[in-house]
Amino acid sequence: METAMSDLFDEYPMLIFALESLLALFLLVFIVVWTSSGKKKAARAASNEQQTQRKSQ
């Protein structure tokens, strides 16, 4: 198995860069989605808090 990977990278030397760039792209998308969902949750919590304050007055 180890020699097969070595042969693959010897035959296609740019493959490792392509795999690394795909991993970086996936991480970027994951981080953006993660942070944007956190902002939505915080905004939802703030609006719910304002609604409960209005109802209690």
C-alpha cells in the first residue's frame, strides 16, 4: 500500500497540492458556515429576549 501511494505521487506530483487545496477549501467553507450559524443563533436569542421583555411590561 505504501509503495502504491508513493508510485501514485511519483506519477502525479501535483496531486498532493490538489488534495491540500481541497482540504483548505473544505476547512474555509466549514469555518464560514460555523461562524455564520453562531451569529444567527445569537440574533435569535436576542430577539426572543426582547419579545419576552415586551410581553412582561
